[in-house]
Amino acid sequence: MAIAGGGGERWGTVRDPEADATPEDEVVADEVTGSESSPRRPRPLDLDALRDRLRELNSRVHPRLRRLWTPGDSRFEPGPLGLLGMMLAAMAITLLVIRSGAGAVGGDGLGPEEPVAVPGPPDGELRIMLVGDSATQGSAGDRTWRYHLWSHLREQGVDFDFVGPRDDVYSLDDEEFGDQGYAIPDFDTDHAARWGATARELSEGIAMTAAEHDPQYLLVLAGTEDILEGGGADHALEGIAEIVSTVRVVVDEARFVVGELPKVDGTDEDDRVNAEIDRFNAGLVDLSEQLSSSGSPMIVARTAEDYAPAYDNWDATHPNARGELKIAAAFADALAGPLSVGEEGFPRPLPDLPLGPLTAPEPESEETEDGLLLSWEAVPGATDYRVVQRRLEPEPDDPFVLPIEVERDDDERSILVDSLFSGARYEFTVRTYRGRDEGAASEPLRLTWDDDPPPGPTGLRVEESGTVAVWDEVDEAGHYEVWVRRLECVPLDRFRRPIGWPRTLDDERPEGEAPQEPVPSPSATPEPPRPDPPPPVTEPPPTPPAPPVRPDPDPGRSCFPRDDRGPEDGEGWRSLGSQGDTTRWPVSVPGPVEIVVRSHRDHVEGGFSDVLVLAER
């Protein structure tokens, strides 16, 4: 049956609630007629069934009225007029049941076949109450679909007020209610949703909530928890029917918009759960036909349409920013179409929204004996964090995610990073995640790790007849570097001519001229003839070379350091490279030299030892 005003096929049909039918009754009726196009026949009056129906209604309504009458801790205690109104509402429902059983509606026992007019918005500020489970309440870090609907109605110029007993989101970290960590908190946050609640559980307290807040519109998204807990679609639909019928006890002209259930992705029973969700969504249209009336319509919001759980959920069942937006758009369309709340539905295409937590972490660093401690305050809505490390210098590497579990301590999160190179410069970025959605990332934190230089070695000396240099170990050092420099050498004084020594012809010989042979004086005695050279001697075969022997300093030279400066500011020094972590160096350079040893720790250059002169070896 189509709804007057257009959009009947999209939003479902409206049927007078006086028609006594349930989803199971509809199935039976369809089986009897054998065709959806066959007109429905009035059922014969069954007084026994009517009495059973009346007893069932009384058993549902009267206990609720008794609970409303009983004083408790609630801040709402209805007065006499309120209780009288609820009792009259219960009597009215009883009469409706009797009339439906007697075939009074329509005069011939048939319900109305013409489209039922849906009432427009009442005058004044509209009171809208959002009822549901975790998808409606949301958790810390969520915008919630309530926010997107609120923003849309504001843009449409609708005068409205969200009402309900709660204004919080659920805390995933503390696993408790009362959190105010909305991603965007500046909106009307009142609601009547409860994390983890089934439709049946929501129906149990809805009468009190409706009586206290007197909503004109109830937007309901519930039933997923019923199915996840092992119940079927029928169980969830019964919970929805309970919510509608119970609210009408106290608010007889309430308008209802009930959302389809989006599918899930990632549970242990996806196939079973999604099959039941399909049955629920199909049965929801039938339920709206049975429960709707011109004064209190029940409209179906197509929240499952175009909903892809692997794309629109941050985990198996909870909507991310895209999913929230799709749910809000479906409810906005239902309000604007059949119910005329707002000039038009949600604009399409839907905007792209950033996913994951919106707040970026602010990490701090601390050097400890065990490594680098990175810590930051917990980000609302973040279920996980990943820390990306990159070495900037020396030898930059590619960024990678550290395979380290994040530690939790109240509101602080931290990781301990080890295996860093001293003196190297690093960059760390902390990125938030909400389930499978990547969120905001911190600004890069850049630092140089453990850059305090180790002291220079002490006790530099020679051993083993001057062939090995040794020094004392430095605890803070990881390896050592040897530096050498040749000594300055000059001839000894005993090889110099004394002042006033007679000059020779060689002294006066022009540069480049060969020396002249000495001419003997006439009185000189002739030299005897020189003997013949001895015959050549055959040399023995070569023997293996002996180890090199350090040449003694030239007895005709004096060697000394050219200055008192080391490798940092002196000239002529050269490095022999790293010698590893050993504290011994076999002297491997010839000639008189001076040496120093430098400490290193990874990339940190440490201090130098004192200079050791190796002049005589």
C-alpha cells in the first residue's frame, strides 16, 4: 500500500495499526492467496484469538504502566495526569484490538486499501529522539551519524531538538559509558541509544524515556545485536514492534523512522548474520505496513542501500565516517520524503570524509639505559598506533613500521626503541588507526640518538719491544681509530763542518761541473798499481726473507714531533681507519712516527689519547 505524497515504493507502505497482523500472519496470508496480486479476504472473527490478543496486550502494557507508577531513582516521576493519559492510551489500544477483531474498520472487516495520508510536521520545535545500539551511540573519536543528521537538518532550516536521556559516547579504552570524546563535539548530542543493546532490551525502558522526553519523531536503528547474539530476524523484528507499540502507549501520535540493518564484515558468522539481516530488512517493510497509521506512521529508512561493510565499517559491525554519513543520509531522506521534515533529502553525491581518528598524536622522546622511549597521550577513538622509523643520516634508509607493541598506561601510550646507532639522526612518526582505517599522523619527531662522545683512551704505551701499541679500554666506546704522523728529522751536529773549515775546489766548482781529478805534486810518490779484482763468487740460493726489522734511527739524524698538536688541529696526521674493538695495534708503519688513538661509539666520534712517540724501535 503506497504512502500518500509520493515515495511510497522507496519508504515502504503505511497500514492502519487496527489491522491485526504480524509478520508471521502475513506469510500465512500470502500462502493462502497464492499470489501477491490476489485481494486479501477478511478473516472470520475468532473470539478465542481475540481474547488471546487482548491478554497479550494487557500483559505487555499494564506491567509497563505499573513500572511507571512505581517511584524509583529516575529523575522522571509522572504525575496523576500523565498516568491517566497513559491509562487512557492503553484503553484506546484495547478498543482498537477489539474493533480490529470485530471487523469494525472499514465496515466490512477489510483494512483501508487507499493510500493513508502521512501527517506533516507539527507546529513549533520538533522533538526528535534517536534510539539504537552502538551504531547510533558511537564510541570515543566518532562523529556519529547523529552529527551528520544534525548538520543536515540545520542546513535545511529545520527547527528541531534532539532529545533523550544520554549525551555520551562509549569509551572503548575504559569499556564504560559517559565518555564525551566526540570527534566533533559541537552539536546537539542528546540521544536514547545504548552500546551493545538489543532491540528487545531497548524496548524495556523506552516507555519511561518516551514519557519523560515526549518525542514527536523516533529514529530507530536496532536489531544487529539481537542477531549477533544468536537470535534470528524474527526476534529482532519483535523487538522493533515492541519499541513502536510501547512508545504509542505514552505518545500516541509519534512518527517512527526505522532503519534497515547494514550488513557486517569480519564476524565469525558473517554468512549466518548477513542472511538474517536480509530477512530482517525484508520483514521490516511488512512490519511497517502492519504498524503504520495516518496518525502514527512507521517509515523505513534505506540505510542498507549501497552500504558496503568492508568499506564503510571500521571493524566488523561499526560504521566509520563513510558509513555514518550513509546512515544519516538515509534517515534524512526518509524524514524529508514521506514526513516532510526538511525541504529535501541529503545531497548526492556524498562527500568524501577523512577516516580514522582526526586528532594527531604528539610524541615526546626520552633517552633511557634500555633505549629510546617514545610516549604520547592516547588519542580518542584510536584502537591502535603504528610508529614509522627512518634514519636521516648517515646513510639514509627507507621508512618502515617498527614491529613493537604499543604499551598502555592509563591515558599514556609508549614504545621502547632499541638497536639505534649512536650519533645517527632519526625521524619517527606516530600514526593512529581505528580498526582497519588509517587516521591522523603526528608531525615527524627528529632527533640524534646518544650523541654524547666517549672519552679518549688512556694508558697508551708500547709493548713487545716496541712493536705493539696498547691502551686501556673505554667503557663508552665501541671501536677505536689509530692516527699516525711522521716525526721531523734533521742531521746531527757532528756531521756539520765547523765554522772556518778550509774551502775546497769543490766548494768553488760552478754548479753542474764535474769534479776535477786531483793532480799529484811532482814530489809525490807514485801509487802502486792496483791489484786485479777477485774472481766472482757464486752466491748461495736465496733464503726465505726474515721478518722486517725496524730500522734503527739514523745515527746521523735527530727526530722529534713537528708540533704539539693532535689530529684535530695539527697538520700531517693521517688515519689508519677503525681497528675494531681491540685495544692493541701492531705497529705497521716504518720510520719514526707519533701515534694517537681515538674512541668511537657507532657514529659518535670521541676523544683522543695522548700522543705516543715511536722514535726508536
